[in-house]
Amino acid sequence: MKLLGGFDGAIGTFEKYLDYLPPLRNMLTVPLLIIGLEPPKSFKVVHEQYKPRKKIGRIVLYDEE
């Protein structure tokens, strides 16, 4: 999902959530709602270099490849 959805490194994954939750269980004071998303099936986000140190995401349909 990270790659096909065009997300950067700031996005968390469900697997990391499973690793970090047990040690933090005693510190969390509010309920958490974790939503898992499947990768898109009809498109992907392609990053293109716009300026130095800046990228722009473009949506590409799988039929256009």
C-alpha cells in the first residue's frame, strides 16, 4: 500500500502497529481505532521530480501503462 498509494516514510504500517502496541499498552489512555487499507487495484501513484528536492505525485491508471 505504501508504494502503490504514493505514501512516504511517515505513514505507519499495520505490522509496525503490532510491534509497538504491547510496550505502550500501559501508557495509552484513550481507545485507538486502527483502519487497514488494501492497495488500490485500478491505479497507482507515480512520483516525478518537479524541482530539486521536490516530487509531484501523478495518478496512473493500470489500463494506461
